[in-house]
Amino acid sequence: MAEHDTSQPTPDPSLVPAPLPAPTRLDPALWKLAGVLLVGAMAALLDTTIVNVAVDHLSHALDAPVSTAQWVASAYLLSTASVIPVTGWAVDRFGQRATWMMALGLFGLGSLLCATAWSIESLIAFRVITGLGSGMVLPLVMTVLVQAAGPQRLGRAIGLLSVPIQIAPAMGPVLGGLVLDSLGWRWIFLVSIPLVVLAMLLGVRGVERGDPRSSERLDVLGLALLSPGIATMLYGLSVLGDVRFAPLFVAAGLLLISGFTVHSLRRRSGGPAPVIDLRLFGDVLFRLGAMLMFVFGLCIWAGMFLLPLFFQQVQGTSALTAGLLMAPMAAGVALVNLFVGPIADRSGPRYLVVGGLLVGAVATAPFAVAGPDTSQALLASAMFVRGLGLGTAMVPMLATAYRRLPSDQVPRASSALNVTQRLGAAVGTAALALLLSSLLAGGTVPTSAFQATFWWMTGLTALALIPAMFLPKVRP
């Protein structure tokens, strides 16, 4: 008897449906998701700088020296940086929606507590709570949006994300000045609450639950090394020149981060995934993107520190006017992001990033020769062009970092890129602040001290051209 043939017949290729092409346009569902995420991102980013104009007022209202009151801002920044590494694990463990709600809830609770503060010590403690929630928001926004967009639409999606990243920190001092003058300091912490509530309500249906993995274990040792290491190093950098033992804090932070590096690279099979997977840096595009995000953080945040001081101390403007003069840079970023996202999805990143950085460096140079009588219209124009350049560079450099990553690696990649950018911001701000204070302490007149510092800032912006030249000429 003949044996039955148990093999399956080969299907006719002509009858097999071709896979659907990946969407290349931002469909209504992605626009809706982006709108939900940007509401939360605006709340968190505004809160980063809105308090900066109130430090002197808080020192009087709560009977504390300015050196203590400034910790209302510094403690917040340290707590946001220290919580970033745990965000990727939280998304894997609890899913996107639950982590989104938790981050916004913690942020909102901290803001409410800040408005009830009765002393400078209680306010600083409540700002730490606020920062723990806020620090998770931006990595979450990047994670959810990148996973939803896919590699074909990364440029467009990140173009949407770039707008609040640039606009909100620049508008924070303006809004802070208006609120402080009209409503009082407690309202500075309350203005973000409506945005937080709206983002949570929209997130109930607008953010996917995700794929939580109940078996995902937290890398406790890695977190115990990395988060304190980041916070300690950033603290040391923020007080360089003011605190005698600041270099020791920097060294201790670097030692802890080095310990995490060894721990992460020696992770045993079957153990918990590291809070930041350093193997991501084995991909050359991710490595280049991370390097550029470090320099980009330096350029943006060091500029946020230097430019308002220049307008106030050299040109004699008020805090509100200084904030308003920062607005043209945000307008430049918003304008260029209408066009650069689709271009980044169709072409290679090298020419866009190099061109944007060159424009950003050239537009910074006028401040290196500006003085008390320099036209504010001219400087505002330079700020606008600087926004055009840096906005052009940011979208393709960030898209390049994500372009080849599998979707399940995006949460921890977002944490890594945010940590990298935050370190660049801290290093750049601390270095230029130390340079400026050293020049002023040495007897250099303020105008010359700011001019020298802006030359350094121009050079650091141009320094990013080195890794940018290694980016691909064509789209990966």
C-alpha cells in the first residue's frame, strides 16, 4: 500500500497577498496620539524653566538665602535626571498607559504639594517629588510616539515632538514672569495642573495599554549604581566654583556610573535587563545619534542659561523682557519643523544635520561681539535663525538613533538618549557658568566676559560637526 503524502502543497505565489506597505504619512490616529502626548510634554517642559525667574522672589517670601532658594530649581533637575533610567523598565513591566498615568499623577501631586509649601525646605522636598514624575514624561513621549510611528515615519513624528521640546523651555520664563507678577508664587506650580489633568483624561483612551510583561524584573543593582551616579555627578557639575568639594562629587558620580557600565556589560543570561542597555551603543547609528544628542543638550541648555543672563546683565532688560527675547528661537524651531520631518524621512541625515549645526553656530556668533548698545532686533533675528538651524539638525539626528532599532528596544533606547542629552546639558551649563564666573571674578568687565563665553559656545556648537560628518548620506 502506498504511503500517504503528508507534505503541504506549495501555495501559488500569485495567490499569496503581498504584505501591506508601512504607512508613510501621519494618519489621523497618529495625529491624535501625538496630540495627547504633547499635552503632557508641554506640562513637564514648562515646569523645567518656569521657576527660574522666581528664585529671588522665593528667597524673600520664604525667608531663605538665594543660595538655598536656587535648590528649588536644582533639586528638581537632579530628580528628573535620576528617574530617567527606570522609565524603560516601567514601560516593559506595566505597559505604556499605566506608566503614563503614574508619571503624570506623580508630577501633578508634586505640583499641588509645592503650592502648599510652608518653608523653603518643604518646597525643595516637594519639587523632588514633582521631578520624579516629570523626569519620566519625555522618555515616555519619545517611546510611545516612536513605536507608533515606525521607521518609515520617524522624521515626521519627531518633528512634532521637537516643537514642545524647544518652545516650552523658552516660554517658561515668560509665563513664570507673568504669573509671578499677577497671581503670586504659589500659582507658578499650579499653572501646569490643568495640562496634567487633560493629558491623563486623554491618555485613558488615547494611549495604548501596551504589552506589559509581569515577569520583567527590575535591575536593582544597576539602578542603585546609575541613578545616584547621575545625580551625584550633576550636583558636582552644578556647584563647580561654588562648593569646595564639588570635584569630589563629580568623581564619585563618575565612579558609580563606571560601576554600572561594568555591571551592565557583564550581565548574566537570565538576569534582569539593565535599566539602560549599553549594547544599544554597539549600533553605529545609535552611537552617533547619542553623541549628537549630548552636544545638542549642551548647545540648547547652555544657551537657555547664558542668553537670559546676557539680556539682563549686559543689556539691562527685565526678566520678562529677557524671556520674550528668547521666543524667536522657539518660533524658528516651530517653523522649520513643518518641513524638516518629511525631508528626514526621505533623505540621509548627514547634510541636514551638518547644515543645521553650521547655521546654529553662525547664528550664535553675533552674541560673541554684542554689547549693551547692540540692536535687540538684530539679536532677536539671530535667535530666530539659531532656532531654524538647531531645529533642522535635531529631527534627523534623533530619527537616526531610532531608525534601525527593533520596537521592543525603543523604551530603553529613549531612556539612554534622554540621559545622554541631560548629561550634555549639565556639562555644558556647568562649564560655561564656571568660565563666565571665573572671568567676572578675575575683573573682566561683563560685556567682555559674556563675549568670550559666547565664543566658546559657538565653538562647542561647531564641534558637533565632527560626529555629524560620519552620518549616512542616504536614508538608512
